[in-house]
Amino acid sequence: MLLLDLLLMLLIAYGFGFLYYGLYRNLSARVHGRFGPSLAQSFSDSIKLFVKEESTTFGWMFYLGPVIMASGAVLNVLFIPFLNQGESLQGLSSYGNLIVVLYLMVLGPLGNALGVGSSGNPFGVMGVTRGLTRLLALELPFYLAAIGVMIDAGSADFGIIMQAQSTQSNMFAHPLLFAAAFISFLGFMGKSPFDVVGAPQEVYSGPATEFSGKFLALLMSQSAMFSFAKLLLMVNLFWGGADHLGELVAKTFVLFVAATFIGSVYARFSTVQSVEFLIRIPTLLGIVGLALL
Amino acid sequence: MDEGFIPYQQSLEDEEQSIKSTQSVIEQAIAWFRAHSMFVLAYGTGCGAIEMPPTFTSRYDIERLGVVGVATPRQADILIVSGYCSPKTLKRVIRSYEQMSEPKYIIGLGSCTINGGMYWDSYNTIKKLDDFLPVDMYVNGCMPRPEALIEGFVKLQEKIRANSSEAGYIQYRTRYAHYRANQERLFGTQVQPRYEENFAGMNL
């Protein structure tokens, strides 16, 4: 039964991750004054890439990189409960808590660095360096907000954190912590102005430069699932989770559209600028939010 | 009755239809996904490059067809050679094409790729791109408008869905000696590594 539940969670994360990515392409096309591709475009892309020939080889670590990233994304999806009540769609959340999830979130970038590093492609390495530099600054405000939420609920368990929000969600109870986490979340989602990692016109595809065929498809799939996991995390920590699947879809959709629109109107920071911004504003908001608890 | 352009075109289309009917459902589905997700490596060799930005941006928005630009040959399905090629450029074009993973296709954009166009008697450009690389779809004109390029993509989609064994990348494998001989005749001793080493052991 648990196995079936886990499979269902992965399927939902995969499906909605790609649907949201299609929606992102569509919405940003509308912002540009275009029509954009169909919603299902990302599915076509990933299936095409899965049946495409693999042409590059840089040793086993190169292949292991995307696998480590994918396992990070899969574990993240499984450790975050989808719903705040009932038995179904809880995954492995009873075996882990928020601290485990925050720890697992770093696994992806680490796998990426190992894989890309062995390819020796300068654009890939530049992308990874940018990513890890930004990650240092991203984690600080997000961890501050997470610590605030944990102190408020008196526990690191997702169930208890969501239960504590039954009268008032953390977004309204602790707006400063929410602001800090939301800005950091924009960066985790790779949205402008923090999209320094795979920045087109600067480092080409960044870390993905040398990946082709099945491994590129794996990277795309894990990125879609990881995005859904991050949406889930924000919904659980600040919006009180969801009672049923419909509410979950509605909440993640609103959060995603907000992130997409903010990402569409801002120009990209340079790496140094993004680190400086993240260390100054959201971190400060997080510290003040913690002090007001 | 049987001569002329229209009957010839009809015979080509009939051939595509007959190939399609012999495919299994899975093959057809994969071909459909391939046709609706085309990653393009735009190699701006000549003046044709100027028609590509409007094709990809708001005015003509080719992303509607699932066509997006990518930065590296590793991820690309389609190589657009946009205009005339000098031997020096052609070397890089061939190198880029050989780095792409299969299935891969080439679009020759502009008259220069067909017969040299206005550079027909130039001493330092090639006349016919198809002698050196297998071109899947030509878009003629000098310069072809973005509408023509979009039409080229639509025709190429049909060709990909037909999943024909005549596709360029299969030709490049099976008739490599022909392409290589032409490349060597042009480049002399300064040639790139032999591509066929990449598919040693494959059933050609």
C-alpha cells in the first residue's frame, strides 16, 4: 500500500511538474507578446529526449551526476507530505522531518557539480560555480524562515507544523518570515532575477551544456519534480498545507503563477549582485522575523 | 500527365504515406513526439542568419510548433545552415553536425545552400551543401522570409513523422565514403577526424 502511495506521489509530481513548466513557457510567451507552445510541450520534449541517442561520454561520474540529482528530487518529493490530513499521499513523512528535507535539497546541486566537473566543459563548470555561490546565499534566508516556523510550531514535523496553522496560516502570522522564504524560493526555482546558473547569452546552457539524450531528459524530469517539491514545501510551511488534492493543485498553482510573473518582469542579476541582494534584504527580513517571534 | 512538378510531388507524398502505414503504433507515437519537439542549432553562416531572430521571437513565434533554439550541438536535433559556406566555415559546420546525436536533420536556408545562389562563381564558397552534408529540407529564396522557414519546418515535421530510411543522418552513415571524399577533395590534408570511427560496430 505504501509502495502504491509513493508511486502515486511520484506520478503526481512528474505530471504537475511538467504541466507547470509548460504553463511557465506559455505564460512567459504571453508576457513577451507571443502565443508560446502547447501546455504539453515539455512532455513531448522529455519523451523525445528519452528515445534519442546518447553521444557523449566523460567517464562514469558524468553519468552518475544526473542520477544523484534525480535521487535528490525523488527523495524530496517522497519526504514532503502532499496533504495535511488522512493516510494517503503522506509518503515517507513519518520517517523524516523538515530538517531531512532541507538537507536533501542540497543533494541536487552537489550531484550536478560532480557530474559537470568531470566533463571539463568550461561553460558547465562556470554554471556550477555560479549555482553553488548562489546556493550559499539562498540557503541563509530560507533556513532562517524554516527555523522560525519550527520554533513557532515547537516541532520539525510537517504534520505538527501544518496543524499549528489550522487557525491562521504562517503567511499572515509571520509575514516577514514568509517574505524571506518567498524571495529565497524564487531563487531556488531559478526564476529571474536569480537565474544565474543556466543563464542564456552568458554561459549557454550552463551545467547542462554537455548533457544530451537520455541524461538531458533525466535532468529535465528531475528539475520538474524538484520544482513541484519546492512548491509543496512552501505550501506546507506557510499556507497550512492542503486538505485534498484539489486544494493542493490550487495552492501550488497560485504560488507558481506568482513566481512566474515576478520572474517575467525582472532582469537578471549578476552572480555577485544576486548574492549581495540575498544576503542583505531577505536575510535581514528573516532575522527581524525571528526576533519578533 | 505523369510529368511535371505536381505529379512528382504527389508521388513523393504517396511514398511517405505508404511508409507511415507500415509503422507500429509505438513507432508512430515516437515519430510524433520527435516531430513536435525540435531543438535547433542555428548556425549563422551567411546572411540567412538575419531571418532567424524574427522567426524565433514575438512576430513569428515558431515556438508554437515546439521549435526552440539550443546553445550546444549535443542537445540539438536540427542544424540550420543559413546561407553560403566558405570552406573554412564548412569545416566547423561539419564538426558541429557530427557532434549532434541521432536522429538529426539539416535545413538548408537560402538559395546559396542549393546551388551557390548569387555566389555561384565565387572562388571561396561551396556551391552545393548536399555534397558535403546530407540536407533534409531546403528553403529556397534570397533571402527566404520567416514564413518560408516556418513552412520548411512544417514540411520537415511531415518528413520526420514519415520516419523514412532516406533521412539525412542515415544517409550520412551509409554513404559516408561519398561525403568524406567530397570533404577531402575540398579541404585537402587539413581534415577533421573520421566520423565513421564513432559508429564502428554499428549495423549499417
